[in-house]
Amino acid sequence: MTSKNIFFIFIATLLMLACGSAGCYENRTSIPKAGFYAYNMPENEISVDSISVYGVGQKNNEYIVSNGKDITLLSLPFRNDSDTTQYVIKYEMQALAKQNICDTLTFIYTRYPHFISADCGVAFYYDMKEVQYTQYMLDSAAIVVDEVTNVDQETMRLYYYVAL
């Protein structure tokens, strides 16, 4: 192959790339994220060990986390076909697992489609209205960002009492 042919192939490739669609490079998912915090030290993030998390009524009852270790942030996708989503946090620590101790989180929200671009299409955004929770191990839960968009950020906090 001559240098002229290589140059021609190089130029043709650049032109094809320049003329093609820009594509979709934006994040198209709107997933709420929950951080773990110490209730008695509310600005202190904590990591939790030995938890499993699954969605109530989700397909195949799949676990989002199965006996997870050192978890500081948890992604909890909302349902697009409902204005509520429930998750169960099962505590797998040996002393608690025998007693089958779990907390349930219920998220109440309004969902709406949001146009991102011609290439990216539409994503669902969520206006969070309320979070309800049980208090077996969980002390409390708080919404810190009312609107869940495709911005990757912590949207809620789960507080646990931590012994000093």
C-alpha cells in the first residue's frame, strides 16, 4: 500500500466520522442513590456490612445487593410503571440473620418523561414526595434532593444509630 492510499483512507475515515451522528453521550438513567449515615453524628458517612437489598414486586425478586460489604452508597432504581417503589434491607449479620430482621423503605413519587435530546431520547425523572420506613435497625430516612434526574448524586440518606 502506498503512502497516497494510506493518506486517502485516513482522510475518508475522518470524513465519515465527522459526518456521522453525534451519538448519545449523556447519562440517560435517573437512579436515586441513598447514602448511609450515623444518626448520632449526622454528617458522618458510614459503611454497612452484611446487608442484602431487594425490591418488593420486582421481576424475579432479584437482589440489588447480596450480602454486601463496606457499602456507603446504594442505588435504588424507581419503577416506571408505578408512583411507589419498595425495597427491603435484610441484615445478614450472624446475630440478626437468625431473627430475619429487615427494614422496608417505601418511596412515593411522581414520575414524568423528560426529553434529553434527539439522539438520547427520553428518560423518566421523579419528584420525590415521601419516604416511609420501618425502624428495626434503621433510625430514620431523609430526602435530600426532591427531584431525581440523570445527575449522579445522593438523593436520600439512611440513618443508623452508631455506638460510640
